[in-house]
Amino acid sequence: MSTAVQAVLNSFRLFLILITPVAAQTCPDLVDFYPGSEPDWVSLEQQLTPLLPQCFDNSEFFALYGGAQLNSGQLSPALESLERALLLNPENGAAQIDYAQALFEEGELFTALEINERLLQLEDLPAHLLPGITVRQEYWQSLTRQTSFQAAVLAGYDDNLNGAPDASQVTLTLSGEPIQLTLNPEFRPVSGPYLNMRLGAIHRQLAPDHRHNWSAEVRGRLSEDTASDLLQLSTRYAFIRPDRDHSWQVNGGINHLLFGGNALFTAADASVRYQPGSNLRCRPFYGLALQHQLYHQQSRLDGLESKASAGLNCPLNRGNGGNGVLGGQQLGIEFSLLNNQAIHSGRLGGDRSGWQLNMSWQATLLRGTLLAQLNHTKLDDKEGYSPLLVNGADRWLDRSYLLLQYRQPIQLFGQTSTLLVNLYHQQQDSNIELFETVDTTAEIGISWSF
């Protein structure tokens, strides 16, 4: 028997010794109470309730009583009754069968699996019970390994498909004099509609004290401006060790981006996140991350970026908005310090450092979920970017974006799908015109999980 189950049984055993009264009457024969082929569990529970004082020390009674409560939807009382049945007689097979089911419905998957496995090893297990317990074990075991797939198609409009600078002119410093040059039209923002497609897979493997998650995803964006088409390939792994008092999560992943049919960027990253126990309403968390950045077209831009972060996750009260439109809410805040180390000498601007603030808010709205994310990042170069730009001044970047997303389950062709509506706006400011950009995107689409 597992230590968790044994601890529960031991605590109840002491409790029983203190409260069990001397039975005034003998518990009657319970044969007549056993259900037939079409049991009425609610009625059976009502018939057994008056017998509690007489059968307080009868394991058979509490096994039958707990089974009736379990099958009539009374999970908490059923757990108490079945635990008492097993305290009075740990070998009560009927109580073990229902207790395993009750634990599973309570969310104690691995304890239920352990009890069910012991039942299968019993030599005197009735033959007619073996198939059902075997099927149950196989099903519960399958829940420890889950694989799911997701596909999505969205149509949208982007006013800066190619991520071009917002300024139409750039100021060069030649012979100490500023000279205004007009950017070539091909380096100006290109706007237009696009089609965004995504296909991903997630595999989860559960254990009693930890979880493994693997994921892989392919994203593609197609538009009339083929030079701005995107293809993104990514894969990630996460090891999660949750606990009542604290939790650990270790992540690793690779992300590869192609732009206009050419390899543009590859990043490999690793991170760790720790959430300590807290009695506060807002639970703190801390994280460290490291990312290796590889630029295929311009290797001198390669860098090694590190991030140290701290934040809070806060469940908020259910709002009523006067009409019950707004439901449960979650607020998250994270502040990070950034440092990007140049891998090769001669990188324009050299090393850079900065900070990042990320805020997220999620709420149930109508029949769906509304998500809002606000991010601001500030970076400063350690060296002058170029003597031709702003007289060789050190470059600074301020980048902000706002994402609004609404998700709502819908029925499409008889299948449960999700309606997605995304609004995205990004603005980047800098003391160098070439790095000032503005980008606004709106898209709507459908995602499927299978």
C-alpha cells in the first residue's frame, strides 16, 4: 500500500478508536440490500442511512453504503465511507474496487492505479470482475501518456508584412555634416492580406511527482508579397515537478525561422522557473533563461542572451460587471533583466543590456476567454552603432507591443473547434531612424484539437 494511502488509513484508525460507540443493536444481514441488475443507488443510500448507528463497526455496510454514495454522485461522502470500510477491514475487496474509482474521480490518478493493480494481483478475485478491472487499469494507464494535435487557419491583414522601418528617410553623417537620404521603395513597409497556418503536436507523460511535455510546431504565413513569407519550425521540452508547497519547471527548445524562402534565424534556449510556496494571494515566481542566437545571413549579429526574471501570478475575484458578463480573471506580471553578449568581434553596437516588463490579463468573457498581453523592452548598446549614423552614438531601442486575443468554443461540421480573433500592435522607437518600426495586425480564424 502506498505511503499516501497508509497515512490516510492510519489517521482514520485513531479517529475511529476515539469516536466509535458501542453498538446498541447488531447490524442486520445486508444481503437483501445488495442491488440487482438495474440498481437505484439513490434509493439504496436512503435505505441504508437509518442503519448507521447499528452498523458503525461493520466494514461490509460501509462498503455498500460508500458504493451507493459514489454511484449517486456524492463523491466526498463516498470517500469517507469507503475509507472507513477499509479501516475496519483492509482486505474488503468491494470497498477497494469502489475506493479506487472514487480516488480517480477525485483526481488521485496514481493512487487509484496502485490500488487497482493490487486488485488485479489477487488470486481470489471473482472471474466476472476481472475484465472490468483490467479495462479500467488500461484506460487509467493510458491517461499517463497523452498525445494531442492542433491545427489552425487564420486570415488577416498586416500593414507591415516585411517589418520595414517607419521612416521614409535616413540621416547619414558624412564629413561631419548630416545628409538626408530617401529610402529605396523596396525597403518601405508593404501592407496586405495574408493567410496564417499552424500545425502542432504535444505529448505529455505523467508520473506521480513530475511531468514531461514534448511539443513540435510548424507555422507558415503566406501573402501576395512572397518576399515576406514566413516559415517557422520549433520544438520544445519541459520537465515539470509540481508540489503543494512549490514547483520547478525546466525548459529547452529550438526555434528556426525562414523569411522569403531563406533561412534567417535559429535560436536554441534553456530556462528554469521556480515558484515557491506562499500564503499570499499573488504567488511569486523566479526564472533564469539563456538563448543562443544565430543569424544565417549576417553571422556578426550572433549573440548569447541571458535573462533573469521575477514575477507574480494573481487570481482575481470573479467580476460581475453588473450583468455577469465578466467571469474569473488571472493577472500576471513579470520583470526581467536582459544581457546580450556578442559572440563575434566587430558586431555593430557591441554588447547590449536592458530590461523587459511583461503583463498579462485573462478573463472569462461571455462564452469565451479574453487574453491581453502588454510588453515593453528597452535595450542599450555598449558601443557606437556606426560612425555614419547619429555621429556614431550608442543605439537605444524601446519596443512595445499589445496583443488582444479572444477564444470561443464553437461547433463546426459537428466537431468542437475554437474561434480565434487576434489584434496585435507593435511599435519600436530608436535614436536611429532605421530601427523605428510600427506594425498592426488583425486576424480571425479557426483552430481544431484532435
